[in-house]
Amino acid sequence: MSTPGADDAIRYEPDERCPPLIALGVGLQGVMLVLATIVLIVAITARAGGQDDSYLTWAVFASLVIAGGLTALQAGRFGRFGAGHILIMGPTPNYVAVSVLALAAGGPALLASLTVAAALFYLLLSVWLPLLRRIITPVVSGTVLMLLAATILPVALGRVSEVPESAPGAAGPVVALVTLAAVVALALRVSGAWRVWSPLMGIAAGCAVAVMFGAYEVQPIRDARWVGLPEGGFPGIDLTPGVEFWALLPAFVVIALVGSVKNIGDYIAIQQVSWRKPRVTDYRLVQGSLNTNGVGILLSGLAGTPPTSVYSSSSPLLVNLTGVAARRVGYAIGAAMVVLSLLPKLTAVLLSIPSPVMGAYLVTAIGVLFVSGIQTVVADGLDRGKALTVGIAFSVGVGLDNQTIGADLLGETWGPLIDNGMLAGAVAAVVMTRFVELTSRSRRGRLRVDLHPSSVTEVDEFLRGFAADIGWDDPAAQRLRSAGEETLMSLLQQGDDRSEADAPSLILAARHSGATVEMEFLAVFDEENLEDRLAHLSEESQSTAGVEEGEIPLRLLRHYASSVHHQKFHGLDVVTVQVRAAG
């Protein structure tokens, strides 16, 4: 497929029906974009965990089937499942370190039980999503992403020395260095369509050097069948969890929790790049994608394979390169992955990639993951308190990882909880973030009323008293009260004419920090997004001639508030309005 013009215009939006041949062509590009990554992540995890070829063959087969099915499900919308956009899924580096520990401690059965437990927790996150925003902040999630990168690095470096006995000792480091240099050089210098193929070209360069050193084994490729199912390898699930299960479960849960927050950003990104005209993020689709991701983790657990999740950059990159965001592409990618899972010969080619090449490739993924963590922290604003939190939490995590301090203090049963650096760093980040928030000098207020016109007076009195408590003058207080009233009126217009007895609850939380008051309205709706309506008004003439009555409160709200954000979840709307003391 040819790439679009310089403006990266969208040729087919998600709701549009693109021709089948175009969907198939773009879908095959998407598969080629991630196929090597899927196989390499599974192979690195299995080999580092000490598993045999039988399990490795099964894990690759099951991962491809699960990734294909879930990619197709993400493209559609089935109840509360699916994102309605192209979201390519597969095993990710996030779970490599803990999966290796699980395989080494209890084999595939332990990995299966831990993954199922993490999946059940992940599925609950979609329900808790509105509540997690105050706990898993960008500082926490960014720190954990950096810790994940630091934890995986020893696994990647350990692959460098794994070469056949007949190969010279220098083969591993040289092959890894060539692979790393090729991948990095291509990633830095190539652009456009060639950017898609740069990882594969870097891997090919490393394999070529491995052949020269005699470190590339081709016999497994010759022995593999062209078509067929794997023979054995299904691990089953350990239904009698022991000490190893409880020691590793918190780490799996934390990674699932932080992974869900990162996945939210992935889902928002694909929504932003898939439409010709930018839209406000639909958080109901975000929840649908999270539910699908949770199903993917659950299926991975039942199959005993490394957990499946969304690939962060692959889907937006594919849409940007081709200009095709139609759902049919997601269906095509899913079908192609399932077909490829039935071709053992192709799988054997990828599994024969030498371990030093795999390790070098994983190093590049680790670098991207670490920078992603830094970007997550910086994007939220890095003041002195946040910088100290990130530094201390990261130091604690790296310092405690693989130590025996916990075992010396608590014994072999619960000591590994402390000795898990990623878990210790995550807990430290959460505790310090909550401490800063709870001890800050900002004033807070909270009101719960019925979402009904009769509550307008109560809301106004609450905001009048809040403004007086923080010392705002009359003009600033009036602006705050007016913004609150217009937000309430806008929400009431979405809720139809309900009686006071049937009115849902409305929670209004106000927080004062510096020269700004942030009001957060939590209500139950499934109607139009206020941000979309405000953006629509910004494009219209400022004249009020011919304005519908329902649009007048929105115009007033835009006048009084410095920012308005409306997040829609299944069963809950969250409207955040900021008002500054100086107009």
C-alpha cells in the first residue's frame, strides 16, 4: 500500500466501508509490523524461564490465535467490549520479567494461574476507572514504566551469551552489537514507509552476522511442518496456589494496574489519529477496549502463555502510514494472525532467530518503554515534589530488586514481596504521591445532591461558601458560582425531564490550589459530550441570533470557565471545570 500525502489525511474512517482488497493489504502490513515482536517476546520469556521447545511452540501458537481474535474484537463493538478502532494486540515486554520469574518458580501452570488472577483484577479496573485517576497518577504510572524497563534489562542482556557450543565466544556480543547498531541507525535515519520495516531489517542484519559465526541453527526450520497444530505443550492451570503464587501475585496485579493506565493513553491516541476531524475522547470506548484487553489477559492465562495486551505505537503508526482506519482492517489483521498460527514452518523461521539478536531487539524495546515512562511523568508537569517522588521511588525499586533484604526480615514466604523492586517502587510512588496530596494546603469541599432543578440553590450556596472560605472577592466568587450553575444546567438538559424521586445523584467536589478552583461534577448520563458541544460552538459565529435555548448555558460556561473536560464512562459522567480568580 502506498502511503498518503504529506498531510497524512485519513482515507477511510473507522465507520466507513473500505474496499476488501485495501483492508486486506493494510491488514497484512499490520501483521508484518508486529509478527516478529509477538514471536520474539514469547521466545525470550520461555527460554529465560527454562522451558522446552514443546511449550515454546504451543505458546507461540496460542499467542497468535489470542492476539488475532482480540484484535478483531477490538475493531468491533459488542456490548461493552471492543474499541471500535484498529488496535493490534499481542504479548508485550511489560510482563516479561514477572513471567520469567513465574516460569522459573513453578512452570507454565504457575504462570497460568497468576495471569488468570491478574486478568480478573484487570476486568474490574474498567468499573473502577473513574476512581483510579486520583491513585494511579501520571507520576506513579511513569515511575512503574521506568522500573519495568530496568527490571527487564537483565533478561535481555542474559540472551547475549546464549550461542551454540560450536560458535566462538565472541559470537554473542558481536551479533548483539550489530543488531542493536542496525536497529538504532535505521530507526534514527529512515522515515515514511521504510520506518515500518526498520526493526525487521535490523533483525535480518543480526541474523546474517550470526550465520557467518555459525551461530544460526537451520535444522528446526527443516524439521517443521508447513501446516498443522502444535503437538502438546498445553500447561493447564495450578488450582492449588502456594507460596510462589502469593509472592508473585502483587507484582502481576501492579503491572496490570499500571498497564491499564498506559493502555488508556493508547486507546486515546488511536481515537485521535483515526478521524479526519478531531473528536473528544469517548471514554465508553476506552472502557470497552479495557474490557477486551482484560479478556485477552484472561485467555492468555487459560492457555498458559505470556499475557496479551495492546501494542502502543503499532496501530497509530499503521493508520498514519496508510491513511486507513476502517474497522475492516482490524478484522483482516485478526484473521491473518489466526491463519499464520497454523503455519509451523513460518513460526520456526522466527523461533530460529539467535538469542543475541532477540536480546538486542529487546534492548531497543526497553529503551522505548523507559522513555515512555519519562514522557508520562513530564507531561503532567515535573515540580520539586514530583521529581523527588520519581527519584526516590525509582531508586528504591532498582535498589531492592533481586536483593534478600525482605527474606532476611520476613522469611522466605513473604520476603519476596519486599525484594520485588518493581512492586516496592510502585508502592513507594503511591504512598509519596498520596502524602503530598493529603498534606497540601489546598482547600477542598464536597456536596452531594439530586440531579434536579431543585438542587440549583444548594449548589449555589455551596459554591458561595467555598469562595468565601478561600478568600475570593465578589467578582471571582460570582464567576465560580456562575460556572457551577451553567455546568449544572447543561447536565440537566441531557437528563430528560425526570421527577425528583427518580433523579440520579450528583456529586460536586471543589478543590482550591493557587489561583484556580477545580470543580468536579459526577453524574449518570449516556448522552452527548459537553466538550464536543463546546468545540462545536467555538467554530460558529459568536452571534446569538438563532441560537437554540439549550446552547445558551454552554456559551455562558465557556465564558466563565478557563477549561472544561468531560469524560464519559459507562454509567458515569465526570465533568471537570476550572475557574481562575482573575478573569
